[in-house]
Amino acid sequence: MSFVAIDMGGKRPHFIPIWVLVLIVATVIGLFFVGRSPLINMPSPLMKTDENSNSERFIAENAFDHIEHLSKNIGPRFTGTRNNEVLTVEYILKVVETIKASMDKSLDIETEVQIGDGEFYELWQQFTAINVYENLQNVIVKLIPKQNVTNDNWILMNSHFDSVPMSPGAGDDGTMVGIMLEMMRVLAKKPTMEHTLVFLFNGCEENSLQASHSFIKHYKYMDKIKLLINLDVAGPGGKELLFQTSPEHPWLMDAYFNAIKHPFATVIAEEIYQNGFIPSDTDFSNFREFVGPRLPAYDLAHIRNGFVYHTKHDGIENVDLGALQSTGDNLMGLLKELDSREELEREYSEDDVNKVEKYVFYDFFGTILIFYTTSVGMGINISVFCVLMILIAYSMYRMHFYEQISYLNVFLEYLIAVVLQVLGICLGLAITVFMAWFFNAVDYPMTWYSNFHLLFGIYFLQFFLINAMITSGYLKFRKNKHFNKFFVIQLQMHAYATILAILLLVTTVMKIRSAFILMPTLLFYLISTFFNVVAKLDTKNNKWIYSHLIGQIIPITFYFYLLDMFLNTIVPTLGRQYDGINSNPDLMFGLFFAIFAILTLQFFAPTLSLFKYGNYCIAALQLVFVTFVIILFTPLSFPYTEATAPQRFHVWHAQTFHYDYNQKLRKSDNGFYVFPHDRNGIKFIKDTVPLIKSTSPADYDMKEKCDTEILCGIPHYHVYYTAHAYHSIWLKANDTPTFSSVPEMTLESVEHLNLTRVKYRFQIASGTSHMSLHISPLPQAKIVKWSFTSEMKDNYSFKWNNRDVYFINYVRGLETANPYTFTIEVEKPLNWRFPYTFDIALASQFIHQPETHTKEFESFVESFPKWTTLQYFTSRYVGYQFQ
């Protein structure tokens, strides 16, 4: 390769015309829409009229009809309700019988309604609880090929038919139930499977994944289940995202690659999910926990339109036929591929799964799945790093040759560029953190919740501007004016590439699989730099910039693709956090958009100085930024919208009773407990809901309750809701709810096992389908044994005001006439001087008994603004102290 450069017009720099910048801006905007298009463009759905000519195809309209029946004709399907335990189970069984009547004679269908009891320890994020369940239902359907009836390697598909209170559950998880029923119809009519396929419709996922645990514990053929496909919904639309697999089974990715025409999968989602950034869990976790890594498994979910997830707006009107067709076709293809895999016939030992490397995987615009092991990824990333560094060094040599400046001076200019780029990134990050802190400090968080464009105007733009201004300032005040301006900008871009390459190297060595995200921009920068060097454009004033601009089109479009996925996945979750008031979501999204700026347009921040009127462009962008900040403090930035992005609240009409160790009532209360889910808390409703407005903050503040009572003395629906207790509010109510019957907890017996150990036997009669026990021994006392689990561990409890607290989450499916009985054994020192040993409270939720609602409660609920969405019910709390 020749080192001789061609001088096209001397060394005098020429500005790039302003129309090129306008074209670039228009192109970037266009790339945003191009990048997101694969996520919103769905295939044309097949309708019932297409069935005869597509006998082996998934028919979206059939699945839609099932979803419509579940969500509209039956409605909310909360565990313990007639809708869930009777009507939904009857409907699924009826559909199966219809399928059975017309199935191919080479198949057999076996149906089982499993009813199970059980218990297990749960640790999710910072929350810990003991789950106890009774009479939970699972509908299990086996599709058995008669010619291979002895095959003991079965495939399991799982979805859940229950929904959260007051939600029609068309998306979560009616969509996947409908898809599974339609898949069953197609597979039964045109058999293609050699392995037995088990369809699990489980009846309690929404409360700690209890029904899947029941299936694992009680299913007599569990040892024959050799693969799991778990299907869930976090938003009723778009493509199904493969967001995690069993990493011990890399062949799963190969099967997915072969089967799925339009893949949607990324290891980024897996690492985000598994590190607790998403306030949700799926049945996949129970299979991982209680079956173990030997079971190969996929976890797939729809994620788009998560604002309506777990709300009354999760209705059939939000279910897209095209999305159903896409998911149905993909799953049919995946099943066909899995059925042919020899890996299904293997038995995996613990040693087998421990030896396997994890995979890096991601789809490229939904056209192809790219996957490789972490060691292969390390080799690729290190190779790109080395080649890029060599190429940058050679490019700098050409500058030295062309400018007739010593290589040392060129290298020093490069080092200055590295310092400036590091300074720009650090300053941009610092200002991002300050802005997030400031918006939170002045009580303007989450203004972008339903206005994504504000994130671009505030966080992305300021980060880009900081780096553009640093380069502009350096060009204006630098002392070495003899060094070509265009070479200075090239070195700035080389320096930036160096920083990203080092970051790629570090994250690769740390085995962060999401490090691949740095690869597209670096790889294409390497290609465009190589092209410039080979074509000798790097020494022709501004000609080199065009290849870099063209070279970054694909990476930028890919990052917009990931951005759309990220925004539609993460933003809605910030409205349903269990501890959202304790965090600053602006900080998370400010940093995310800073990273997005680093990956996309940050390469070109220095190039603004090359355009004619470049400084005016920077000034114009500053004006745009200021405009966005001003908008943030106007009503235009109001974060919530009716139905499409509402603010979430739990509202409970609660009666509370507290008895002392002499079983005398020491205090009672009756009021409305309001639990907000996000950072804004009650900020926007305190002046719009009349009862809150007329109550002083001192009267509705929870601090006194939370400081003096275990878990604030509130009948928490689940342990997750304790996180916001101090930031929730309590409003006095005048009318008390009327209950036809209430759960009664009685102490049946006390047995002194020895001088320090006492066994208590309790019984709960007339319990509701959802209850919880809050148990807290006094300091120095200790629960050493109980009937809830076979063993007692220290991590079963958590701290509340320096006391151990145990949260027992009880759920019942079908009604039972038998009372619930449990025992507790407590140990305390011989010199015990306290009047009692432990507190225990029974919290009962009357979730599906609207007849218990008072007119005052209904009026209070109706007074909330239309841009809110509520889950509301009555509840009861009775606390005791026992010696």
C-alpha cells in the first residue's frame, strides 16, 4: 500500500455545505422510523375463511376468539374466583373436547385437571416470603402420537389463565392461552410431532407463580418433561421476545435460529431481566429453581404496550391479529424444529450443564439471529480491537506523511483528542446525573413517561452538545494552527473509537455478554476507516467524512431498533414499581440516553465544526435543548394519559384491629389505604381527589403507623407492597364495610416442649382466597420450627424496624370446608422479662367481593382522575400478641 497521498486542492480546509447537515438530520430521523419498523410491522393474519386452504397453518382469528371469550365473556380471572376456577377451566376443557372430536386418528389426547396444595420459599429482588397454597388448579392436556407412545421425552408448553384483580387479562396471559389452544387444534388435526406435547394451562401465576410450583411438585410424569417453552405477556402487542433461555443448553439457540423466520431475541434483555430491572417474574423461574438447569427452557413474552399490562385496559381491543399470527407461526416452526432434535433424547447431568459456556445472542432487525459462545465473542472482540488500533496507527502515519509533521506531534494531537473525548464523556455523564438529580429535587420526575420525545430533547441532546462544544472550543483556541483542521477532527473520531474499543475490551474480559452492543459502531467505523485509507480519502480535506457517515447508517439504525425495544419494555415498568418512590427513574434514563448518544451520533459531535455555520448549528441545538427544558416545566410534560399511560394505584378499604397480650383491643382503625407505584406518588392526585385534598398531610402520613406497628399494621396484599408503605397514605373512613363472614384465627393449643421452647397451634376458619400472616418475634426470641416448610432458615425473614418479620402468603383456588391449621415453635431465654413473645397478624383481602364495598368507598374510588388506574378492594387486619 502506497504512503503517497494525492493533494486535491492543497491543505486549506473547506467547510461542508449546510445542506449536507440538513440531509444528515433528515436521514437520522428517517432511520429512527426504519429501525422501529420491524417491531411494529406484523404479517397479515389468517382468518377463519382461510382455514380450508391452510389446514396446517395457525389461524390468528381462532386464537383471537379464544382470547375474546376469556377477557370479555368471562372477564377478570383472579385465583379463587368463579371466573377463574369454574368458567375458565370449563371453557378450556370444552375447547379440548372440540379438538378431540376432530383430531387425527394417529393421535390421542389426555386431559387432567390437577388440584394441588403446597408451599415454598420465595426470594425475589429484595422481597422474601413463604408461599402457601391450597386447591390450585392446572389444566394439563397431553397430545400423544400413538406410533411413538413409549417415547419418554416430552415437550411442555406453559401459559397461565389467571389475571390480576380487575383486569380482563386479554394480553396477560389470555393471549398465550388463546395461541396455545389454536396450536393444539392445528397439531391435532395435522399431526407432525413425534414427541408427546404437554400443554399446561396453569391457574395461579399472578400471585408468586404458585400453580407452576404445584405442577412441578405434583405432576406424576415430571421426569419425562425434557424441554419447556414458557409463554407470557408484559404488554399485549408486538412480536414475542425471547428474553431468556437456559444458558446451559446452547443448542436451544441453534434450534431457534433454524426455526424462526423473524427472530426477536437479545441477551441484553436476559441480563436486564435477570439483574432485577424488570418488576415481574415468570413461571420460567420456578422451573429453573425447582427442576434445575438440567431442563432446557425458553422464556418468551409479548412486550409492546406495557402501559396497559395489569390494568383494566388490558382488553381485547389491544390484541393485534398480526401479532397473534407472528407468534403462532414462530412457535409452530419452533416446535417442529425441536421435535427433530436429537438433544431431546439426552439425559443431562449436573456435570454436563456446568461445562457449557453461555451464549451471546441477538437478532439483526428481525431478519437473522446472531449467536456465539462467550469465548468466541471474546476472540471476535479482541480481534476487532487489535485491527482497529493498527488501522488508527496507520492512519496517523499517513497524516504525519501528508502534513510533514513528526509522528510524535501527530501522536500528541491524538492523545489530546483522547483526553478531550474522555472529558466530553465524563462531563456529559456528570451533567446528566446533575439534571436527573435536579429534576427530581424540584419534583419534576418522569415527565417523559408518556412523552418519549422529551428524553431525546433533554438527555440525548445535551450529551451530544457537550461533546460538540468541547471540540469546537478546542479548534478555536488550540495553539497548533498549522495542523490541518480536518486531520484534527479525524483524530477526534479516532480517539473516540479508541475509547469505545477499550470499553469493548474491558467489558469482554469481564464476560459481560451485552458487550456486543459496542461492536456494530466499531466494526463499521473500522470498515469506513479502512476504505478511506485504501481510497486515500483520508487526506482529501473533507471527503473522508462521507464514508464514515454512510458507514454508520446500519449501526445507527440497529441502535434505534434496540432503543424502541428498550423504551417499550422499560418505561412502562417504571409506572408499576413496588419501590418506585425510593428510586430516581430520571437517573436511569438519563444514563441510558447518554449511552445511546455514545453509541450513535457521538462519533459525529466533533464534525459539526466542519460545516458551514457550524457554530450557529450548535447554538440552534442549544436553543432546542433549552426549549425542551422549558416544556418540561409546562403542562405539556404531564406524564400520564387516560388508558394509554395511566398512573397506577392500589386502594384498599381496610379495617384494622390490634389486640394486646391479654387479648384486649388496644386500638382499631377504619380507612382507605392508597398505595402509589411510581416516583410521583400522590403528587398529582392530592389536589384533585377531594378526600385527599381536604385531609392534612400530617393526618394521612404513614410514619407513625409504620414506626409503631409491624409492616405498618396494614393488610398488605403481598410482601412486595411493604416497600412503599412509608410513602403511602391513610385516609379516615366513616362507613365500615359489611362482611358476610370474616376469617377467624384462634389459638388452639400451647405446648411447652422444654423450659425455653413453646409450640403454638393456630387455626384459621372461614378464610378468604387471599390472606397473609405477618409474624414477628421480639428481639432475643426466635422461631425455630413451623409447619409452613419442612425446615427453618435465617433468610426466611426480613427486617422491619430492627425486628425479624416473616411474611406468609396464602392463596386458595377452589373453596374448601376445612379450616387452615398451622404450628409455630418459639424459643426464648430462661430469663425472659417481656410480657409477650411475638406478634402475629392475619391480613385478609376481599378482592372479588364487591358487595363489601361501601358507597363511601365507591365514591372515593370514582373521584380519582381519569388518567389513573386502580386496583381496589376491601381488606381486614387483625393483630395479636402472644406470651
